Amino acid sequence: MWENEFMRPADAAAKEPFAAVVVGVNIDIGGQTFAPLIEKDSNPGTVRTSLGGVGRNIAHNLSLLGIRVRFFTAFGDDGYAEKIEASCGMLGISIRHAKKVRVRSTSTYLFINDEKGDMQLAINDMAICEEITPAYLKENLEAINEAAVVVVDANIPAESLAFLCEHCEKPIFVDPVSVTKAKKVLPLLSKIHTIKPNVAEAELLSGIKVTDEASLLEAAEKITELGVKHVYLSMGEEGVMMADETGVHRFTSCPAEVKNTTGAGDAFLAGLVWAYLKNCDPKQTVQAAAACAAIAVESEETINEKLSEESMRRRTKDVKQVS
């Protein structure tokens, strides 16, 4: 029943659109140095363990923004999985359709940030994502298509991404995750509603080497020509390049006191989904997403629990359209 799945009264929940999030989920182990990073040496700093994974972070941020989430993923049968399940329960994220795999460990992501909070090196142990198979998705396709929007990250297998693009009835939002994993998305661009690449991922997707403002604009435009309806090209502190059928538009970033950039892109995509479900126009969409990212980086944790619809709305005015 809806009230058991999303922890909302049945009559209210039946009227609310929700997001289906089909992704990998991680435990993050992160370190940050106190001083500039010295390679091949022991660096004084801090180490934290937290719940993570691009898709899980997006789901967490969506929940903070007041959006219901139905989670499609694979957990191991271990203590890390128990922590993730408990967190989903507290957030009201449905894991009714998640897959528990007893012979694999829950995905783990290890990263090192420099003293400014910028990630310098990372290792991911995400073999369990291979369990998010087309067969698993086919079994849960009806439940996925009940959502208003489907969020996917490129951590899942290429054939699973292709299955979703062929069989989903609702708009698909994609996070490419990395340049390597973005290769899975290349043959599927015409099936994607919204994508959020960074500059390096945009180069891979467009086939255009980005060297200046003009080539950046060209790359964003090329991705729409390949079939994506909406492209939000994240440039960090340099802002956002948004491309759709109306052309390419440049926006500033949202000013922030940066403590940790890990998770900023996840919050940004959650903002895009929130804006879509709220029927925002393109400018409002970028403003919401950039504000979410700004709030995210102001926490030392991957997720900033201060994110909310209210806190996000207060920051949207700080995001300006440049062109």
C-alpha cells in the first residue's frame, strides 16, 4: 500500500508524483587533508564514512526536497546494507523493489580530497551493480513506469540502461557519473530527456574538444542535436550551460562557502528533477539545481541535511542568466 511504501497517508500519496531512481548505491569512505596533498605520503587530515553513491545521493536529496522516491538498486547482505536500508526508512524512500544479493558485498567508494575539498583520487568497488540486470528491471517495469520521472546513473550495466531507454514510458534523467561510464550513454542519447554532464563528459558525449567558451557552447548544442531534449552542462564555479530546442544559455553558479564538492552534482540533478515535477521553466530549473548544488558544497558531508525546498528557494535569486 502507498502509505506503507512512502510513509504518507494513502489519499495524499495517491495525488503526489514520485521519482523512480534506478541506480547503484555506495558506502563512501572519504579523506580530506589539512594542507596541500602530498603524493605517495601519509597526509594528516580527516576520514569519514557515510552513505553514498550517485543515485543514492540523488534519492536522498530528492527526499530532502520533499519528493517521494521509489528505489531500484542492489544491496549486499552486510552491515553496510543495513545502514542504507535504515536510512531509506528514515527518509521515506521506498526500497520495496530493491534487490538483496547475499553473495556480494555492498558497493563501496573510497575518495581523497585536498585541503580545498576537491576530489583528487577515488577507487570504486561497484561489482554489485552488475546485479541490476535487464531481467530485474523487466520484473519491476510496471512499478518503474508508475513514476512521473525515471532517474538513472551510468553505474548500472550498459544493457540495463538500454532496456530502460527502450521500455520506460516516462522521461529519463541521466547522470553520466564519469567519462568512462558515460560511454554507455552514447548510443542512447536520442532516448534521454535530460542529462547532466560535466565538461569532460560533455566532450565524450559530443565528440568536441572543449578548449574555450565557444567550443563549450558547441558541445552542449551538439548533444541536443544527437537527441537529448535538455542538457545541463555543469562547470563548477564557472556556472551552468543549458541547451534545449530554444538554444544554448549560460548561467552563473550560486555563490557558496565551499567545504566539500563531493555530492554537488548529485544535488544539482535532484534539483533538476524537483523542477521538472514542479513544472518550472528552463531558467527556474537551472536556478533550483544550482542552488541545491551550492547548499550541498557548504557541508563537510556528501549530503547537506540543511537542504530543503525552502532553503533552496531562498538561494535561487543568486543564480543569474548571463546569455
